[in-house]
Amino acid sequence: MSRKDRVSTENLQVLLEQHWLHCRHLESERAWFMSVYAAITGGMFAFMAYSGSTDSTGLQHSWPLYFLIMLTFFGFFHSIRWTYAFECHRVRVNKLARILWIESEGKAMLDPTMDIPSMRILPDFLRSNKIVKRLGIDRIAQYLNEILRTRYLFASFYFFMLVGFVILSFVTDAPVLGRAGAIAALMVAAWLFARWRSSLQEISKTKKVVLEGCNGDWAQQRYLSFLTAEADKQNTELWALDLAPQIKLANPSITALWQSSRGKGKARYIDKSSSRETLDRPDDVSHIFIVTPDKFHAEVATFWLERLASDGRVFIEKPLDASVAAAGRLEEALKEKGAIESVYTFDHYLARAYPFLQRCSRYVEKIGGISQIEVRILEPDGISKERASTLDGGVILDLFCHVLMLVCATVSENTTCTVPSLATVKQDNVKGAQYSNPPHLRRDIRHQSIYCGP
């Protein structure tokens, strides 16, 4: 072990020890106040019961009840303050721990962060049960899991105790002014609870982003530069994946951003050559960008569904998949998970050709009824075996999806077709042709019997 690795390991150990001591201190404070609160609450109820009563509730004096409301509000406020302070401290410790972890020798052996996962009320075999998912029980369990996390549990306890005392003030002979004060305390507590929960989300607002196929040319040109810049600003935590021992960095600027964000613990590369199930992969991913070859799109998207955050999104760089069967399997997986709106596929050609398409659309409207649309795809080279094998007959889906999107954008949205476009797509035989001397392969893809009206 080098001196630098040894120093980083020692610093990491000291950092985690100090964080653990801080956690114990906060927990001791919270436990002490909870004990005092329980003793005072029990004593007050004993006093009210012993002092006799003049009403059906057995409560003669109102002041002990108001005192308990004030004490409960005080406990609620201090609980959210302690939790907020702990979360701020934990996030900062995690940032330092990741940096020291990367610099230390043991970086491949452990995860240094102090992130504690929530409890799971439902067993794993029930969470994957179709009936449980259809009834929505898995979502209810997910909300309960979040509530039962330490950061929400104590604040929720004091809040519901406050609700109970406010209700009790209405069933007793409490004066109107006292009831108004109790309601005001409850409303302030509800507002503080909402602001506190929002503040907790702001603390850890760093989004986890996955880039599948990061070594591809398109990923290098359009994705990696922007994502590494965001990771360098510590706005995102980037996980780049591909089938290679090392990440490919196309230019010096991307290299500098990657090294900087990696040094801050915000960027990481994973070689997918091994089995997917053994990969060290993140949980609660916010955004997943899939820029792999077309025939792997649906497979990769299905793999990440279980690791997707509740509001997470999967973006697939055209098309959805090279196989209709694979796309169907992805659709079934999305329906089972109840995340049918979590996967998006988009075509960048539309944005690049938008001015041209606007003019074409106006011309098409002037033509009138459309009986047939013919599209020809010209390629400068032969069709590679890899691309030709992605669909029966060798139709080039990665190009055909562009064609279909451009045709749909050209035809006005106000026009209607009597039959679905995809159902009438036919492919002619491949014909050799020459344009300006170099050989080309031509595919005529025809939309036949499509009758559109203005």
C-alpha cells in the first residue's frame, strides 16, 4: 500500500468513526427527551385523574392539557431539527467518504456511505406477486417503509400525539380560546412538517443517473460531456456502463470533467462484461439513458426497472427495440410494475429537421388526400450482418424509425388514416443501384393503401 493510499484509508476510518459518534450523540439526546416526555405525559394524566372531575371525561382542569400540547409541539420541533441536522451532516460525510474511498486501497471492497436503506414490510416473494401489485399493496407498503425510517418515525409520533391532544381539547370543557390555540399549534406543526419534508429532499437532491452504452460515438457526442459536467458540479451521481475494461473518453475536455467528477465521488464506470446480476449497481435511479445497440434496448430497460426510483424515468435513444417480441416483453414488465409511463423513446431527427418539416407539412396540406407514401433509404455501404440480423428480413430499424417519425411529422396532425400505418408497411427486395458512381444499396419501404383526408 502506498503512503497516499494508507493516509486516505486512515482518514476514511477517522471520518466514519466521528460520524458514528455524532449519530450516537443525537440518538442519546432524542432518547433522553423521549423518556422525559413519557414521564411528564404519564404524570399529567395521573394528576388529572387523581384531581377528580366535574365532567364526563374525567378532566377537571384544562391547563395540564394545554401544557401537554405545548410540550408535544416542542418535542415535534426539536425532532425535526435534530433530523435535519443529522441529514445535512450525513450528506456531507458521504461526499468526503466517497472521495477518500476512491483514493484508498479498499475502494473495491465496500461502500463507505452512511446510507441506511428503509425497512421492508413485505417479504420479497410477496413484493413480486402479481395480485399484490394489482391491489396496490406494494405501493402502500412502500409508503409505510418510508414513514418507518428513523428520520420520519419520531416526528410522526409527536405530530400524531399533537393531533390526539387537540381532539381531546374538543371533547372536554376546554374554553374556546384554548381550543383555538390548540388548532393553531396543530396548523403550525402541519406547515413545519411539510416544509421539513421538502427540506430533507433538497438536502439529498443529487440525482442518480445511469448512462448505458457510454463508449458509443453518439453517447460520447451527445451525452457524456453534459452528464460529466453535471456530475462535476455535484448535481448528479453518474454511473457509466459499457462492455469494455475502461471507459472511452473522446476528447480532453470530457477527460478532465470525468477525472474531476470521479475525484469528487460523483462519477463511476462499470464494465458489464460480467453477469448483470453481480454488478455493483445503484438503487433509486432518477434517470437512465440507454444508448446501446438497438437489439439490447428492451433488455437493458427491463433490467433497470427494479432499480428505478418511484418517479424515475428511462429514456431510450430510438427505437424502442429492434425486435417486436422484446418490446412486448418490456411492455408486460412495465404493466406488472405499474410503471407504463416510465419509459420514453425519442428521435433526435425531428428536432434537427423541424424547420424543413414545417414547410413540408404546409405543402402536404395543399396536396389534399394522400393515397400512398413512398420512402427510399439510401446507404453508402452494404448493410452489416449485425444490423441486418436485428429483424426478420434485415429491415434496418435504426433507420426506419427515423423514416416513420419524419413521415408522421410531415403528414398534418389533423389528417386521419383509415388503417394503422405500421400494419401496412412492406419491404421490397434489395436492389443494387448506383448514384454518382459509388455503389449503394436501396430499400423501398412503402406505406400502401393509406388514405388520408385533410
